[in-house]
Amino acid sequence: MVYVGRTHSTRVHHEVGVVQRCPRCGDTPFALVQASGAGSSHSAYMIDEAGARRRAALDAYAALLEEAITARGLVPCPSCGARDPRMPARLRRTLGLKAASAVVIFAGIGAPGVYVGYPWFGGVFLGIGLLFAVALGVEHLLRQRRLRARLTFVPPPPELRTTEPVMEDPEDGLAVYLGWDVPTPASAAAPPPPSEPTAPPRPAGRQKRPPTLPTARQKALPFLMLAGAVTGAVLLGWGADVWLEGHQTIHVINPCVSSADVRIGDATLALAPGAMVTVTRPEGRHHVQVSLQNGHSYETDITLENSVGQRLGRSTAFIFNVLGAEPLLWEEIVYVDERVHRKNPRPRARILMGVDFHAIRDVEYLFTEPPDEVELHGGAQQAIRTMLSRIQEDPIDVIDVATEQGLLNPNQALPYLEGHILGGDRRPELATRYLAVCGDARQDARCQAFLQKAGLTQEP
Ligand SMILES: [Zn+2]
């Protein structure tokens, strides 16, 4: 979809007459201001072009009148020299809100950097925010000077008496004129009889609206909204991060033939053979106690650790499997665009065994089946996803298949088989596999010691 539209911009310059009663001496001097104003309006899909043009012109005239009133509010009374503090105070409030918003916006952009351990990032953005605030202040002073220079006090033109102000606030003693009626030579030569007044009488009860200059807060509104949005986004991200840091999921698996009690911190999990449960723990170090029904028990420490990016973006799989006796299959899945013939996509795969605790980064499909198809984005010809699954086969078959495929790593296979033996699997065939792997790895001494400790020396 293409968004079509046109922005109409209008800029108007006009001489504006401002009569403002002095709050001290009551004088009503006539000020002439060379004012200008800009307005813009957008016509979506080029619909209502004329309307957009008119809205732009109206905005421009509103800005023009506002500038004239602002200029008058900045200049002291020519008769007594009294300054009206209201306008400078209002402009300062707007400036204060804008400057504070600018600092908040840039500090907010920099805050995540400080949070993830890059304080210079936050410092740079805070500095930009402060510079921006200073620039707003300078602009504010220049604007005041410019406005004061555009105002001159002149004798009121006589035509003003018959001219309607375009804006009036009788309470405040303010009247604003945009042009004044110049009498035609005819009417000047023959003044109209009193029964026919040149100016129509004002309708009775007609209410003149007081001028509504935007308040300091309205002027600073876009800045305030942006500052609010940035603050909200930072707080939301920070809140999510803090929550996730306190709520990491651990998958606890008991691959042994004995049932097991696994105690992590103050949570005790009872696991039947082959069972998997999840438990939520905060990040950090945790003490784990494992007690198997066959009497074997051991203790270990695990550490749950994530960076902010891993916490918020790509989750880490934390898996505790008793005695390291569950092989896990980590593999890549390569999705290829069928219209493009790509040779040999070679997905990588690893079998993880013999270690009881895993923290595996960026697992997209954890103990779930990946989809048959995925969408390729941005002209990509292939996409690689990662998955992790349990291998719940008989350890004898696992060893046989892994040996056959050349995937067997003795450094992992030995603790894996020892885990099963300690976990209650006393089958002689398993001990035979164990001895074979020991022989291949030339670790006979270690194996003899283990078998003796496990009370299996007589059996094979
Ligand atoms: Zn005065």
C-alpha cells in the first residue's frame, strides 16, 4: 500500500494592531506588530484538497495572532514602563517543559545502555539531551528578542473606532485588529445621517470569546507525549527484564530407572522414571540435591545466567537431567526455498550426554516439533532453526547407534553410562557396553574403579 497525500503549508505575514491595557497605569497604547504565522494541513489520498488548504491558512492566521499578542506581552508599557510578568512566565513554563522532556527523552534512550553495562552509552545520550535543552533555551531568548523588535507603538489610526477587533478580551483589556476600515471618499464627504449608522449595531447579547492562547502545557504537548512514551517503553522493558530474571524455567528430567527426588533451592520435585517437570527459579546460583530411590544421592550447584538480550529476545534452555543420563539431541533444521536449487544444506547436529546441567542458548524449538514450513523473509533462500529434543531410547541402543554413526564421544558416553548404572540399571549388557567404551577410550583404570564402587565387579 502506498500512502498518498499532500501537505499544504501556508505562511502569512501581516501587520497586526494590538491594544492592551496596562495593568498599572491603565493606559491603552496602540502597538503595531509585524507578525507572521505558519500553518500546515494534510490531505490524505489527495481528498479534500481545498479543505486542507483552508485549514492550513486558518492555522497560519491563528499563529500570526498569537505571535502578535506574545510580542505585546513581552514589551513594557510605553507610558509608565511597567512590565507585565504573565507572558514571559508563560513562555518560560513552555520552555521548561520542553527542555525537561528533551532531557527525559534522551536519558530514556540511553538508559537501557546503562542497564546492560555500557554507562558511556547513557552518558552520551544524556549529554545530547542536555545540549538539546540548552539549544531550546537559546532559541527561546532569540525568539523573544525577535518578537520585541517587531513591535512599535504608534498613534492609533482614526479608523480604528469603526473597526471590529478580530479578537477581544474586555476583562483583560485586550483587542487585536487585523486591518482597519478606511473610509471611502464618498462616505467621508457625506457622513451618513445618524439614523443610518455605517457600522451595523452589534447584535444584543453577542458574546465575544476571550482569546484562547494555547497554554504552556499545550505548547509543549508533543514533547511531553514523546517523553512519556520513551519513559513508558524504558519502564516496560526494564520491568519485563526484572520479571524474567526472577522467573527462569528449568526443565528437570529423571532418565534413571529409579524414581528421584530433586531439590533445587526450596522446591522439591518428585520424578518418576522418565518424567520431566518444569520449575521456575530466579537467575543465579542454586544448590541441587538429588536422592534416588535405589539409595544413590549426590549434590551439585547450577548457575542460571542470561544477558539482557537473551532474557528479552532469545530464550535460553536450562535443563537438569539426573546423573547426566539423558542424551539430548541438538540439531539445526534448514528450510530451503524449493524454487531455488541449493546444494547440500548441511544442518549441524550434536548429541549431548553425560552432563547433568545444560544452559543452551537460542533454542527455537525446545522439546516441541518444529513446523514443516516456515516463511522466508527479505528474499532469503533458506532459514535455519534450532531444536532440542530428548532421546528416550534404551542406553544400550543409544550407544550402539551412536557408535555405528561415528557420533560417540567417549568423554560424554562414559559419564552417561555411569549415570544409568548409578541410577539403578544393573543389566549385564549395559556393563558390557560400558567396558567396551572404556577399552576404546583407554580408560580401563577409571572403569575398574567405578565398577568396584558400584559393586558390579563380579557381574560381567
Ligand atoms: Zn503603564
